Amino acid sequence: MIESKINVARDFSKYPAGRYLADGPASGQFFREKFLIPTLKAAKKLTIELDGTRGYGSSFLEEAFGGAVREGFAADIVKQTFVLISDDQSLVEEIRDYIEHGSDPE
């Protein structure tokens, strides 16, 4: 399995925010479409470095990661595909929770 790495702050935005494309250029939907879905479709692994941003809104995280499950990928596959790196373990746990409950965004 091919592995790549991204740093959200460097490779996407220091200000990730919003759920949908209409919410701005650093939305969770755009992050999912740009990074997560292509990785899942290619059956690759992706290490995601989460530190360095000005924070994450729950709508961004839920749409990006929970949205991957709603796109038809099993939660177990999503969890295995993405290696989440952060000094803030509560952030990693929050994302894993969104993946687990991806079919139920509210």
C-alpha cells in the first residue's frame, strides 16, 4: 500500500472552517474531495498531520471525515486508511468519533 503525508496547515489551510463548499475555500467538503476520497478510491494510506492550524470547527471535521463514510466507505476502512497525527489526542478521538458515526451527522 502506497503511503503519503499531508500537513493540513501547510498543504490545505491554516484556517480550516465550514462544512460545505458554499462556506468557503477551506471547508470540510473541499478537504474530503481533495484529499480523503481520492486516497480511499486509490486504496492508499495517508498520514494527516493536524497540528499548525488555528483550530478546527466540528462542522469541518464531521463533514470531512464523517462525510467519507456517507460517501460509501466503511468506517473501518476510513480509520485504517488515515493515520491521524496531533499533539492534541482529544482532536484525534473527536475525528474517530465522527468516522464511527459518519452515517448520522446530527
